[in-house]
Amino acid sequence: MRAGLVVASAVAIIAWPHQAQAGAGAYLVDDASITPAGHCQIQSWAQAFSGGQKALNTLPACSTGPVEWSLGVAGQNHPYQHQESPAVKWMLRDSSAHPWGMALNVGATWSNGHVVSRNTYAALTRTPEGQQDWAVNTDVGAFWSSDRHWQTLLGLGVKYRLTEHVAIVAEHIHPWVGQATTQAGLRWTFRNNDSVDLIVGHGSVAAHDRWMTLGLNVGL
């Protein structure tokens, strides 16, 4: 399982509803780690938005060497829509072995048979020397959407481990032109780094500007 934010694999722009996402999994900001080589993991999460909208997401990912392959699938109600988001993530520097980690991600999202977004970004993870309870993740890149075309994508996330099994995460992601999104939550880790996430978020989409997320991450 990946460490840190477990925004494993790499769905890049999931819009429920139309929010930019640089990572994958229940959190928004990606880290520099991938699923261990030769292994897979599945992240699934359910979201309830203000305004009555709900969404279900699942994100299986497998790694071959330093490269992780993923395919996110999501569905929402009111109105019903579905999305498919394949992505490839290449780890250049392992954040578990170095104070700085780095990975590159490329992905795209289809909704109801049409391409609605493309993305590419670098994910950086900084673990301060001698302070293993802290991790800072930064995403820098660009994404294309059918209504705004190419935009700069910037994300910042901070994780602090409260206990051996519980960590708190806060993050903010902001397209250069578009909507900003902020989330914070708790991750409970159990059995071989499997984990459960409980997250609340706020964005700038007026009808769905608040949400709660419950996620489950399982390694195979």
C-alpha cells in the first residue's frame, strides 16, 4: 500500500461535482509513492454532497516495477452520470527511502463516453529528516477540461501521524482558473497498512459546496 495520503494510483480529474482532483482515492492531493511492485490495491469511497447528490467510486491499481497502472470508475445520482479514469504513474524517487520523493502522473477521464479531462503533474513528497510523523505533499502540473481547456494545477497536502494507527490530513487544491477545493480528515490504518478514511470537504461549486467522504483502502 502507498504511504501518506494514499491517493494511490492516479485518477486525475474526477468531477463530483466538477472538482479538480490531482490524486486519486478519497483525498485530492497525490503523494510520490505507488503500490509496491508486483502488488495491487483497491480504494473505494462513498461521498454525500450538500444538495442531495451522492457518488460511489472505486480505484484498483497495480504496479510493475516503478510504474503504477490504475483505472478509476465512478457514478453519481441526480443526474446519473458515470466516469472512467485510466492513469499511469511513474515513481522517479522513492519517498520511503529518501527525504524527497517524486513521481510523474498522466491520466484522462471519460464521462458517458466523452473525454472530459486530461492531466499531467509531478507529485512531490517531503518527509522532514528526524520527523517521520510529518509528510508534506505537493502537486504541480496542468489539466485540460472541455469547458476551460488547459489550466495550471497546484495542490498542497499535509499529513501528521497522531498515533501509530491514526493520522490527520489537510489539503487544498487550486486550478489557476477555476474552483478551489479544501479537505481535511482522519485515516485509521490497520492490518498490513489497509486503512479507513473519514473526510469533510468544501469547494466553490454553489449547489454542492460541502461533502463528507467515507473511504476504504485494501492491498492485495
